Amino acid sequence: MCSDVSCLPCPPPPPAAVTACNTAVLTVCLVIGDCLLVFVYFGHIFRNRPNGNVLETVGVFEAPKQHGKYESGQLFLHSVFGYRGIVLFPWHARLYDRDVKPQSLDHGSKEVKGKTHTYYQVLIDTRDCPYISQRSQTEAVTFLANHDDSRALYAIPGLDYVSHEDILPYSSTEQIPIQHELFERFLIFNPSKTPPFTSRDTLRAWQEKNHPWLELSDVHRETTENIRVTVIPFYMGMRDVQNIHVYWWRYCIRLENLGNEVVQLRERHWRIFSLSGTLETVRGRGVVGREPVLSKEQPAFQYSSHVSLQAPSGHMWGTFRFERTDGSHFDVRIPPFSLESNKDDKAPPAGYTL
């Protein structure tokens, strides 16, 4: 870990990121990867300059909202991945949590009830991306490109979906506190507002145009032996390939170690069922070319991938195989989730336009 903050007292850092904070916090170290990036002192946030031992001010923490939602323009630190970001707009999703036992008289029922949960579309500060080692890549939203190549995707980097409880809000006096190519296109500084950043017409138009392909509607979660798996699927659209309809989805997966034992993901095992009647099995080493280690210091890993079917709907489920430090293995369930194309009455966006 970098040691460029010896000018201020620093206690041992908490696991992975700031887990709780308010204006009463004296000192908190926020660790991302192997480098100390953020330092909190009496509620004020500082960060290391990339090529020096000088701390620069980031902002001042605010009390997290226990009720209600954050407004567009709210600055925050991500409580798990540690990056700085800003809220664009909220989504109200249905969270299907298999860890919550159903309160039903029918004890034999396996139906999981969905509960409304708030997520946010956010911009990530590009200065923090190199330090987010718990991600397979800088998060991006991918779309189907509008031409004959059905496999052609394009991405808008630095966009993410963040759960309400992962938001650690702060304020800043800077007029451009977040570095992202879309910041000034989507938001404008307005000191008379709280927070002092308001949506431009371009953000509202972009949200309306791309709503079917951005919308977060369902979240699925399940824990096995202290490893929690969260899955968020998104429908991307349909393409004709040699007179065959091919439907595309992307899905985001977060793995979290809720225990103290160090484990490493070794294998994935997927089962993919299509409405056409096919059942596909996919096995392989790791995920997206990585075999992440989940420890108390870095308990989470997140990645995104894609799947296509020759049918308008289907289901996915499976397991991740993890290895303990003593060489033993155990399987972690991936919660089953639906692949639905009920938004296909609209065409996917034609390229990246604002």
C-alpha cells in the first residue's frame, strides 16, 4: 500500500472500502487495489495526487440517506469499489433475494417474492478507473450496433448501476468534480440547487431515447457458504442473421465474500435454456479470463458478459466453483434468472448519439 499520507494519522484500513461514514468520522483510509487513494479526516475527503505525496481535497462527506432517494447530480464514493461518481437518474428494480425466507403459510413453496429496490445510473470518474482492481474492466453499457453484423457491439465506458446502499454521498465546491467525457454534456453546475448539479436537456433526451436498453428491472441474489452472487440481466435487442431472429442480452454479476475465509474462483458452469427447447451447458476456467481471489481485504469482484438465443426468451442458472486455501473446493449457486425480450417492439439505438 502506498504510504504518502504519513503527515496524518492513519488507522488500519477497513475491508475493501469505506463501510460507514458521516461527519463524525475522524480518520478513514479508503483502499483501492494496492494503492491508498482516498483519506478521510474529520469528514473531509482527500486523495493522493497521482505523481506526488501531496493530498488534495475531494469534498466533504454527507449523511447517507436512510429514506428516500438521491437526486440527479449527487456526488458519491462507491462503498465497495471506492471510485468517485455522480448520479444521473434512479431506477426502481425488483430484487429477488433467495436469502430472504418467504413469509407464507405454504412452507413447500419455492417462489421468491420480488421487493422494490432503488438503483442508480451513474458516471464513474475516469481518474479512479486504473485503481479498481476488483472489476474485470471499467464498467460500460453495451448496445447492439445498428448494422448487418449481428455480433457488433459498441460500449459507453464509465457508466455503472449502483445500489442505494452502495452510495456514500459527499459534496464538493468544484464546478467539474468528476472527470468523464459526458459530464458536461449531461450536467450543469447550479449553485442555487442541492446538489448543485442539474440535468441538461441532453441527459433527459438520452434517457428517454435509450430507456428500453438501459432500464434495470430485475435483480437476483443468492448466498452459498458466505459467497453472495448478484445477477442483473438486460435485454439488448434482436438481429436477423440469415433469416433467423437472434436475441441478445447482457448480464452483470457481482461476487461478494461475506466471510473471513480467503477463496478463489476457479470454474464456471452455466445452464442456458431457450424457449425454442434447447438446453446448452457452458463450462470453463474462471470468468472473463480471470480467477479472482475474494478476501476480507478485497471481498468483491464484478464483471459483465453477453448471451444470445434464437428465441425471444429463456432462462440461465448455474454454479461457480471456488477453492479454499487448503485446496478443498465448493460450489456456489448462481440464482436462476429469466431472459425476456418484452421490449422488442422498439428498435435498438442507432449508434452512440446524444
